[in-house]
Amino acid sequence: MSNVPLSPPELEPGEVPAQPLKVRKQSSELRSARWFGPADLRSFGHRSRAMQMGYAPEEWTGKPVIAILNTWSDLQPCHMHFKQRVDDVKRGILMAGGFPVELPALSMSESYLKPTSMLYRNMLAMEAEELLRSHPVDGAVLMGGCDKSTPGLLLGATSMDVPAIFLPAGPMLRGNWQGKVLGSGSDSWKYWDELRAGKITDQDWLGVEGGIARSYGTCMTMGTASTMTAIAEAVGMVLPGGSSIPAADAGHIRLASESGRRIVDMVWEDLRPKTIQTRAAFGNAIAVAMAMGCSTNAIIHLIAMARRAGHDVGLADFEHYSRRVPVIGNVRPSGDKYLMEDFFYAGGIRALMNEIREHLDLDCVTVTGRTLGENIDGAKVYDADVIRPTSDPIYGEGSLAVLHGNLAPDGCVIKPAAMDQRFLRHSGPALVFDDYPSLKKAIDDEDLDVTADTVLVLRNAGPQGGPGMPEWGMLPMPKKLLKQGHRDMLRMSDARMSGTSYGACVLHVSPESYVGGPLALLRTGDIVTLDVDARSIRMEISDEELAARRAAWTPPPVRYERGYGWAFSKHIQQADQGCDFDFLRTEFGAPVPEPAIF
């Protein structure tokens, strides 16, 4: 593998030292040889159709066929550059002696896909798995980045388990408005509240709208996209430093080409996702997520990813690392001012991992064929305010805290590093909404019976109730409180929230209210008590009263009676189990065989 700088030219490059090629396969052992190799009528058809497309036999004969799963579309701004970047991947594959084939995959824009992209994460996972299984491919480059595309592609590739490497889209450049730096999502929520409070004008709001997204790429805050691509690197599926490179940086072009080159060698080495994604590798991913100030969505996706790889990772693993690994990535919203572009210039993900190396298993193998420890050796921090030392963290514990109690017997999550610390311990009366339209209709009513001590509650927003567990969890602040100067309050739901969101928001309450979880039994006026240090969330209601309410509870009407939504509702697991489909679990049944070729 060639050396390639994955850091800015003015910084010490995070280069990948050249490795001797570990050839373990013969060309006759390539998976694609089953399609192209035999001297029979069926393979005659495969070869002749390849020639129909203008390819000569020497272009594929004896060479690894590399699928490029490209999630580009005209309605995916985060992946707008993939239309060109796929050519850079192909260039790398050809340089290494492979045969590239581009396979379009489901393109899920977090902004445009309704009711929520989470409804379709598992659809992408199934598509990725079946694309790789049903076609004559030996390895894959997975092109993703926008929120659910990263776990979706990795879930599918892991289940299929052919050699694969992930190419992250990269974050967009900083936003700008009137000389102020803008961050994706985080400043959308911030200035929307300021507009509702009468602190900025409609013209100001239009200025924010035009300045917050200035280039292609994913959200440049520490949202779900940046979280999940960092996790993909920490678990070993991205070239060193690759998850930090901004989409518009020339280094991203080199990353694409090098990913194409490396996957060809991985095929010869038979280096597969399940070999890389060990239980220890997922421990590394959780530790890195905690140190980054990660999105709460990391919990759901990592549990699903680990279980697809055959590891029973759960909420207890997140709590373990939460108590041990501090937040050192000073990137909004957990941090106070910096964005992913700053993080990249400060040394990027390699530097952050080097700072927390005592919490990592450095012997885990990665897509380079080398260990994580080797990949991060020598990585330096160039701005210690952006990537803090563990002795001077942004927050003394990890980004997320897992809570339990009679409101969430199977757990829920909060993001202490990105909330008003006054609410770490809080008790107040609940104001309960059964659906988002009711909440939206009431929230600007200045006669709403709400105070700063109220606990705002939304239910029926979970995996089945949403449907698809939408990112409604950062419930809007009541206009009445905004005008009084308040900018945070305790909020609770069985929904998710965007990684760019912030505030005292209890999320992922499990089991969800729609299926009869305790949140369904909460009533307006009931006292809710939160203690983050004690990791507890409860309603101050007797067991006898709860039993009586449960006996009187009736299920809400079904959301879907046909189609994909029906299948989703029948087979989706709860948040604490990763929201995977039950039939896609590794332990559900015997491995799916290779397709028969007749």
C-alpha cells in the first residue's frame, strides 16, 4: 500500500506506511470467478454481456471485481460530490489491478427523507447485503456519510462479509453569517429560538438560512454523520485519518483513490469485516465516541452493528466507557465553539485516539492490515483547545449517560456534556403530549401552563410509534419560556434527536410508549425525577397506581396496514436492541448461502 497524506499539507501527514502485499488467494479463488471462469453456457452469457458493455476480457480476467456502493442522488446534498468522487475510487482500483463496478444504493438524505431516515436504515442494510451477495463481486468500497447511510452500509457489508472499506463523505466547510461562524443544525435550533423570542429579525433568519451550508459534505458539527464516520474509523473500517477530512479538501480526493487501491489488496488478503470488527474493536468505537462528544444516535447504531458482527454489545458497555472516558473533542454541540474543519486542522481523529490510547485496545486489526496502535502512532495534537488532553477535558465523563428507572426499565439516554448543568438533578411536573402535531400546535401558546421546572414529555415517537423513531427528541422550548430568557428545560421522549441538537433531553425511552412502555402511563402533573449522577429516571407514582393505569391502557391504532411500513412495524426491535429487524440478527438463523449459478 502506498504512502498517502491524509492530513493537511502543513501538518505532519498521517501516512500509511507501505506494506508488503500478503497474497493468500489465487485468481481462481476469487468469488467473481464463479460467474466468469467456467467454460459453460451460463458463464458464456456473463462474459458476453460484459463485452456488450464494451469491456475486454483482459479487463476482468483474473482480477478482483470491486463493487462501489454509491449513495449519491440529486436529493442528497451531503453526497453531492460522490458523482465525481466515484471516479477517484475507480482510478485507485484500476491502479491496483482491480476491476471497478459502480452499484447505486439507496440515497438517504437526512434533510429530505420523511417521516425519518431511520425508517429506512435497515432497508439500505438489506440492499447493501443483497447487492454484494447477488453480483459477481470480490470486495466493496462503501461510499456513505450522511447519518444513517454509514451504519446502513456497514450493517449490510458485515452481514455479507466480503472484504470492504468505508469511504466517508467528509464534513462540509464552516458556515458563516455576519462574521459569525455557523454550525449545522446547532445554529438552526439556536437562531430559530432567537427568532421565536423576538431577538432576531426575519431578515436575519434568512441570512442564517443562506450561510449555514456553504459546501457539499455532511454536517460540520459533531452530529450523527461525523460521529458515525469516526466510529467507522475507530472500529477499523476507514483508512487512518480519513473520517476527519473535509469533503472539499483535496486530501479527500486522495483518500478516495487510496481506498480504491487498498480494497484490491484486501481481497487478495481475504481481510473481511468480521475479522476487523471484533468485540474489542467495538469497545474502541464506544470509547472514541465518548471522547468525541458523540451523537446519542451512536448507541442505537453501534448496538446494531456489533450484533451483526456477532457481539452482544448493549447499554452496559456504553455506561462502562461513559464513566471512564472524558469528552476531549471541543466540537459543538458538546464543545463551545469549534467545528469539524477545526478538528481536522488540530490533528483529527488519529490525534484524538492517541490522546485516549490508554482506553483503547491497540492490537485490533484495521483495513490497513495493521493494528490500530500502528495507525495512530506518532499522531500529534496541533491545537490543544480543540483536542484537549484528558487532564483538561470538556466534560469529566463521556458524552452520553445511560439511565434506568420505572419510566425506562430497559434504559434511556441523555447527553450531559451538551445540556445546562442545572438539570443534571431535577424534579418537576410532567406536561405530556401524545403526538408531535399536538406539541407543535401548543408550544407557541403564551398561555401554556408551563414553567422552567416543567418536564416536557412527548410519547408515541419511538421505533413503532413514530414511526421509525424520528429526531423529535429536542422538543421545542415553549415560546413563553423563551421570552422569559430560558434556553433549556428537562424534556423526555421515546424519540431520537439529531446529533447536532443539545439540551436536557432524555431520549430513547425503552420500551417505547406505543407498545405499552411505562411512558404510556405517565400523566400531566405527575412528578418526574432525574438524577444523572445516579443514572436514574423515574416517575413518583406508586406501583399500585401504575398497575391500575396499565390495566386501563389500550394500544393505539396501527400505523401501517401494508407495504414496507407494515413489515417495519412487525419486525423492528426496540432502541436498546439497536432498532435492527429481528430477522437480520446474526443469531436468527443459519448463514445465507452463496447464490446458486445455473
